[in-house]
Amino acid sequence: QEAKSAHANVPLLQLLSPTLRRELEFARNSGAMEKLDFINELLPTDDLQVLQVMQDLAVHAMTDLVAATKDVIFLCGRTAEHAFLKISGPLSYFYSQEDEEKQFAVTEESWLSEICLWTNWVYQGDLVAEDVSSLVLLEVGSFCRIVSQCATTHRRAI
């Protein structure tokens, strides 16, 4: 929470024009965004409409999350409303396979539950922070709404 609050409450940022703030948010989130194949295939581009969509995603669909030790990030059976990008910290994914409880350590910086961006999805396991961890969340509803506003990104998404 402190990391998110610190980013949001920097007085100097309030002096930036809306356009510059959008560009800054895009620059801050572009590394995470490019880890999604869909976005990576669209960038880099000179298409201003596609760049607008990317900036809109960075500003309106992405949020930072700092999870404390043993925080539950999502639970099996819940409707997936976010895809998650692990940035740092140890995460464990717990799931059942053939009535046996399994645990998988999420060690790579990778997107989790990305499928929820493309179809209705229910989380298939539990994701838990083993220690303080940093993630980026991509909200499904905002992602779909923003991507559909540009013909190029909409066409690529379907």
C-alpha cells in the first residue's frame, strides 16, 4: 500500500499535463505490458491509436499490488477479474490434481491467469505470497473495454 500511495501522491506529478502523465504511466508499465504476447506483438508502433490504447491500459487497467507475507492473492473457484504479473517476491500456487494437493513455486516474472483476458474464467487454484511480494494487476473489464475502442487492437484481440 505504501508503494502505491507514494507513487500516487507525488506532488510534482500533479503539475504534469494529462498527456505527459499518460506517457509517464505507459513508460512505467510498458515492461510489464510487453510480457503479454498480445501487447508485445503490437509494440513498438507508430500507430497513434494503438499507442493511445496502450496508454489507456497503463492508466486505467493496471494497478500495483504489494502483498504481505501469507496474503492470499486469489482463491480457487472465484471468478477471475484480474490477470497478475509477478514482479518480485516468492509466491506459491496451490492446486488439486487427482484429489492430491500440489504446490508450485512461482519463480519467474510471469503473467498468471492471463486466460481471463480472453474468456470467462474461474481461478483453478490459490495464489499466496510466501513473503512480501510485488505484482501488477490487469483488470479484465477495463482491458476488454479499452482494447475494443481501436479497430487495430480489437482485430488483434479476436
